[in-house]
Amino acid sequence: MVGAAAPPDSSVPHGRTPLVLLLAALVIAAADMTATSGLPEREPAAVGMSSARLSTIDRVVQRGIDAGGYPGAAVVVGRKGYSVLSRGFGALDWSGRSRVSSRESLYDLASLTKVVATTTAIMVLFDAGKVDIDAPVSRYLPDFSGGRRDQVTVRHLLTHRAGLPAGRELWRIAKTPAEARAAVLASPIQCTPGSCYEYSDLGADLLGFVAEAVSGQSLDAFLERQVFGKLGMTDTHFRLDPMSTGRTAPTEIAPPRGYPLRGEVHDENAYALGGVAGHAGLFSTADDLSVFAQMLLDGGVYNGVRVVSDSAVALFTKRAAGHRALGWDTCDGGAGCGQYMSERAFGHTGFTGTSLWIDPDRQMFVILLTNRVHAARARRPSQVIADVRNDLADAAVLAVMDDPTGVLAMPVSFRADLAQDWNRPLRSSRASSAASRRRAAAAKRASAKRAAAKKSAAKKTSAKKASAKKSSAKTTSTKKTSTSKASTSKASTSKASTSKASTSAKKKTSVKKPVVKKSAKNAR
């Protein structure tokens, strides 16, 4: 019959269709939430923290925005398995049109790539017995051999003690990712491996190459399968698809590439390597990173899914050489982790204005994502982000109310309240710097002049002495010659005198005779 209702599906019991559909929708929604929402949320008091003290974070982060250090920020503070603060501040850029969301906004992580991606890949392969951290790198990368390279171990790369330079301008010397890779492998070793410390992007790149060589996969594919996919970190990728650009914080507006960057890696060397590099290139959200941080706090497992062993987490996050752990940095009170985190705290920072710090003793973490390299209006954005990082960590620790050591006293003011040197005029600094350079150049010229004068004087003295010696020798020779001549002359004179006397005598004798004769004649 036209217009009659279709009979109900006999496969579904009458009256249960809406319930089945509802349950299916809930399951899908729950799965979607698990994949994108980060940690479950709790009120601060439920995990032993003060909401009033945590509110300091709002003031500190906002002051950084107001000062022009960055247009916006995403922050997550977590403790005991829960997120107690997950918030976006400001906007993705200075237009203010796109507000920041800790769940949705994507940021270029810069050097956080070294730990979230590269170090984790090495941890996974270490657990699998495929990478020996004390083995020479040449075992996995035969092209990295010869000379001191043969002495470099995986551990040296992880602790930045391989003797490698901080970096090379790959983007200038390489036209393709293959050429950039070859340049990394050919990097010089400047000291005996293990004897010196130099924070190096090249070491992280080599670690990425090791992970690829051992796993047989590209670094991004390996991590997607072994780490990010397992944790439900669906917004963590190396190369973003164009659809994600709108929710990505822009970075440089006038880079060497010649166009503003948004959704494309900021680091020029990572770009030269194809966008996937051991030292930079990863994008993520604050909520995705909160899951990663909690996985480490839980000993390598999250929601029942193990990513790395608890022994690997313990090994890689404890101090191994100086203030460095394996891949990670540790909190020494000046690395962006404030002054209150425990000695076992570990973390890392990123050049674009990012940081992740984890304090296992307090079962907490602090995440800050900004794009301070995006047309910062503050004269010293590096100082702004440094102070905000430290304040954020301090405010989170100070909010802990159940610490066995007792509740810490709140300071009268935070670094961001003082804003010291955030916007001190650059001109005076530059002028001072220029004046210093001029003074140094003048001092150098004066020193060179004195040295030249001294050298000239020494040369003249030497020449004078030589001349005097020569003159003395000549004088002596002249004297001898004069004496000889005088002697000869005297002898000659004496001879002449003798001769003259003789002649005179002869003359006298010859004269006398006639005279005598004449006298005699006259006498007769």
C-alpha cells in the first residue's frame, strides 16, 4: 500500500531498537572521547591541590600574552592520573580570531620532539633488545664511521657527549633530504667522545637514523604504530595534513623559506630533512601530551596498554651525565622547571616556546605550549617565555597541599609579576653592545699597534746592534789598516830619512874633498 509504514526489522526485538541505537552512539562517543580528550578531569582538591593557588597560573600566563611574548598558550597540569587544569589562553595569532584550546590547538613542539618522539623510539627498541645504548653508533649506521666516529656510542648521543657540534646549516648546504642526511652523517667529532658536553641537534638526528635503521621503518611511521597510536594520541604527527592548518599556531612570518609558516615545521634543518627529524618536526596538542606524560608517570603504561617497560622509564629519566638523563634533561632549578620540583624531576623545552616537566615524586606534570617565535611584540620574548615556564612549574608545585615535606609558602611575587628585562629598550642594549664592540676593536687595534711597535723597536735595536757591531769591526779594521799604513809610512819615512842622510853624508863627503884640496892649494 502506498504510504504505508515499513514493517519493523524482524532481527531486532520490538521496542529495543532505540535502546540499541543509543548504546551504539554512546560507545562511539566514548571511543571518540578516549581518543581525543586527554586525561580525565578532577577538581584540584580531589588530588590534594589548592585551586586558589593554581589560579596563579592564569595570571602568569596572561601576563606573558599582555607583554607581547606570545599571542596565546595551551596549559595542562596533571596529578595522580587526572587533569586538574586544562586551559587555552589568548589566540593562535595576534589577530585574536582563533582562540586557543588545550584539546584542539596544534603547536610545533620543536625540541620536545627529541624526547616525545626520538628518545621514546630508542626506549622501545632498547626494550626489544634491538638497540644497545653502549654500542657504537657505527654498528647501526655503517656510514657513520672512521676516526673518532668509531668511539661514539648511542649513550653519548643521548647525553649530548658525542663531541658533535650543536648543529650545521643543513638548509644551506643540502638541496634534498638525502643530501641533508649525508651531511649529518659526515658531521665532525670535535673532541674525544664522552669527554665534553655540547647540546646537539645532530646527535638527535643520528638517533632518529638509528631508530629507522633498526626498525626498518621511517621514524614517523614507527612512532605512529608503536607509541602514538597505542596511546590514542591522534593529534600528534610530524607532517600535518592541510585540513589541520586552521587549528595550528603559526610560527615564523619571514623565514629563509620566504613565506609565513603555519602547519609546516619551523626548524629549517628539520625542513631540510623532509619534515621528519630526530631533533624537531613533531606537532601535538597539550591534551595529547598529557596522556604521554601520564604514561611515563605510570611506568610506561596507560589505560592498560604498555608502551615501554617501567625499567626503561627509570633508566632513561634519571641523571646519567651531569644534569642530563638519557635524552631527557633533569631539573636543576634553571631549565624551565622552577625552583621547587624534586631532584628526580625530568623534562625538556622547545625553541618555539614549549615545555614539558614531570615530577615523579609528586606524581604530577606541567605542560606549556606557545608560539613565542610568531611575531613577538615583546622586545625579549625569550626572557618572557623563560620566566613564564618557571612560574608555571612553581605555581603547580606550590599548589600541592599533601606533600609529606609540608606546604610551601607562596612568594610575594612571581617572575611574571616583576617582568624584569621583558621590555627593556633594545636600543640601549644594542648601543652598549656596539660600544663594547668598538672598545674591544679599539683595544685590539691598540694592542696590535703596540705589538707592531715593539716588534719594530726590537727590529731596530737588533739592526742597530748589528750595525754597531759591523761599525766596530770596520773601525777596528780601519785602525789596523791605519796603523799598518802609519807603520809602513813611518818605515818608509825612516828609510827615506836614512837614505837622505846617507845621500847628505855622501854629499858632505864629496864637498869636503874639494874644499880640503882647495884649502891645501891655498895653503901652498
